[in-house]
Amino acid sequence: MIPTPSSLENPDVVPTPALEIRNLHVWFRSDDGSEIETVRGIDLTVAPGERIGLVGESGCGKTTTILAALGLLPANATVAGEVRFAGTDILNGGDAGIRPHRWTDIAMVFQGAMSAFNPVKTIGWQIEEALRFHGRSGPEIQARVLELLELVGLPAGTEGQYPHELSGGMKQRAVIAMALSCDPKVLLADEPTTALDVVVQAQILRLLVDLSERLGLAVILVTHDLGVVAQSCSRAAVMRDGVIVETGTVEQLYRAPRSDYTRELFESTPDIEMVAGSGTIATHATPLLRVEHLSVDYPGKPVTHAVDDVSFTVSRGELVALVGQSGCGKTTTLQAVLGLIPGARGTIDLDGTPVLGARRSERKRHRRRVQPIFQDPYESLDVRFTVGDTLEEPLLIHRVGGSRAERRDLVVSALESVGLTPPERFIDRYPHQLSGGQRQRVAIAAGLVLQPSLLLADEPVSMLDVSVRSGVLSLLADLKEQQGLGILMITHDLSTAAEYADRIIVMRGGKIVESGAPHDVVHRPREPYTRLLIDSIPSPDPARAARRAVEA
């Protein structure tokens, strides 16, 4: 174990930086030979045992910066500046200068633990591979694997399991164990909690803090979530358009930001403590969607009860949030409402029309009235289709609009309803020509073009930046008010649900454990599990995050 440097114990001693980035520039050469500068002269330092957040929206240059520090950028990239480890510029000399420091001195946790491992090799084998590559051999390798898994809180036996046998949180812990295998002094973590539910996210952040303090590990944490930074870092650097616009303690950035952009980021971050409301739920005479005693089982030994006797309603002009951790049955419930699970039992009615057991022709009519919005706007749009093609396709399938001109009018109207104006600017664009927020708006427009009664939104903003996220959620809130849409939204984030939903339903283990108005669920939760979800949400207020850390 690496001892914590004495300079961390004595605040009057200025510690020697573990890693220094000086005047870093990165250019990418395009196919036409022109060069685009994506990182423009940034400076960043991190001391042993320190955790600094590198914060900003997608495309600002965060990931490019840390990839440049490890020499992992593609061949069309040009890098200038200095990256100093232990006082030595490791960029000087190209890949030959950086290679000896990878993994042994500077390690990286890449975004997306779900795809970080080889699916046909055990976890232990893959950690051993890293050790063998860097010169370890014999029995010490197996002992080191067990030591690493224990270090990150994984149980004995994990080394013999395959990636698909681990939960998302366990995979992320295993990725961190592999990154620490060769005792690095610096850890670069690129969005290490993306796609994890709030409870698992809180566990991973506590693990990173603990490892940093116990091992004297310097951590640069790349994220767009200021709540994550407040929970785990003491300092942060705010990045925009390839430059760092502000650096300081998290407390300084939260209380008195110098940059308007930093202030905008904090204001766009939902805060569960600020939930208001009367605690009452509007009553509707006839629900749009009625789900009663819904159950879905998946075969196996034992049988998995994915959804177990679930009942709820959604009315016109109402946004109902279905909240819970990964694997609690939220998405299965959504799929059953769409009519995609033949073995579902119970009752699902849309405007009095049964969904379960419907004939094929009836299912097609049902799917016209119920439209999904999927989680990832980068995967849900066909890259070969223009925006106009994407929106026209459901019209053709359901034979809506007699002529091409009529269909175009419907496409234009859908684009206008989601704020993509003038529509002519977007109709002929392809997905790669749109930002993340614009892609998600196109996905919503594709759901609206058939003029449905009910939208089913599966984590519609989890892949988006905080400022873009608030815009998309405000759009959904406006649509339910203006068009009288019923919206059933899945999320693992209670702060998002509390800010935008009319009613919150909390699921755990396939069952509904609590439901009510956002104010009641947040401020007067009846179930300990709901309190756990609330306490796991990272607060953008560093003082509140510190109090929670002490209580935990």
C-alpha cells in the first residue's frame, strides 16, 4: 500500500504535483486536410491524494484532454504542450516516452464498464493479463488479483466469474481494480458512473474517495454532473470549447462562480432539497392508461419475477415518473404497456381498450397511440436516415397522410412542437450533424408525429448534459400541458422526477413500494428504500455533500 504523503496531513506544505498538464493543445485533421483545434492551451495539476473534477458539457474537450495525457488519441490528432509526471515531460518523445508510464504510473478508467471487458474471459483472467503484460509472473499474480478485488469491495469468487454475471456496479468496481493492478500514482476516470443508478453511483464515488485517501492516489474525474464533483472532489476545473474557464475549490465554484457558464451549470443541476409543491395530486375522472395486477415472469432456475402485481394509472396531461434502481422492473413494465411482452399477465387498458391479448390489427392501432422515447439518442436514430426520413417512416408504416406534401406538413409540425425551428434547417440533416440535445428532440418528434395519446419515455435524459437535460424535460412538461399527452417516464433519478413529475411511483424488486405527489415522496417518504434513493442523489451543494459523507 502506498502511504498518504505527509504534505496532505500538513496544509502548510505545498505538495509536489503528481501530474501536471501545461499549455496543452490538441488538433484533429479532417478528411479535407483542415485542422480543428479542440483543446486550446489548458493547464491542470493534481497532487497525490487529491481529487479534481474536470467538468463541462459534451464536446468541450474533457475526454480529449485525458486521452492526450496518456497518448491514446487517434492518428489524425496532433498534440502540443507538456504532460509532466514526477517532474518529467512524458509527451516529449512521443509514444515511446509515454508507454513506460501507462498503467504503472498513470492508469485510466474508461467510460462504460458494460463494454470494458472481454465477454468470453473471466474477470480474474483479464486482471492477470494486465499484470503479465507489465512483468508480473507466477503465484504472485493470483494473490495480487485477490488483493485487488478485496480492495474494491468485491467478494471472493468474483475472479472466476464472467462479465455478464456481474451487475453494473460490480463491473465498475472490477474495472477500477484492473486500473489499480500495477500501483499507479494517478488515476484518470472518464465518466465512471455514467449509466449507473444513484445508489450504485454513490457506492462507486465513495470507493474512489476511499482509494484516493488510503493510497495517496491522485484522481482526475471527468464528468458533466456537478453533483458528482461536489460529492467526491475538493477542486474542479470547468471546461468549455476547449479552454478551462474557471478553476477553484468546489465550494468557491458553487457559492461565488466567476464565470457565467459555471453559474449556468450549477443552476441546471437538479437539487432534490429544493422540491416544492402542495403534496396533492390532481384527480381525473377517467384514466388514459390503467394497469392492474400486471405480472411478468422470466423462466429460469429459479423463475425471475420481473414485475410482480403492479397497478397504476396515467391520465391525460399527467407526467408519471416510475423510479427505482436498475433491475427493479421499470423497463419491463414499459415494454408490457407497449404490448411487447406476450407472456404478461394482468390488465392493461388504453382509453378502455385492452392491450394484453389483442389481435395483430389491434396491436398496430395501439402502437400508433402509444409511442416510445428511448434512452440513448445516439443509438435510437438510424444513421442512414435524414431527420425528415426518420419522422416520415412511422407515417408510411401507419399510412397517415395521403400525399408526400401532407406527410411533410406533419413532419414540419412535429419538429416545430419540439423547438427545432425553422424545421427546414433540420429536415435534411443526418444524426451525426446534430448535438445530443437535438438528437433527443428528433426522437421525441418521431414519437409525436403520429399524434399519440401516451408517450413512454425510458430514461430520456440520462445520456445528456445537465443544461440540455433541463431543456428536454421542460419540453416534455410543456407537451403534456399544451397537447394533453399522458407521459410515463422511467428514471433512476428521484431529483429529476421530483422536479418535473405530477406523481412518483417507486419500484423495487418488481413491486411498487411507494407512490404519491413529489413533495410527499421526497419530504415524507414512507419506505426506507425511498429514503435510500433520496440520500444517494449527489447534491451540487458541497457543504450538504460533506454532511452526507459524514453521516454515511
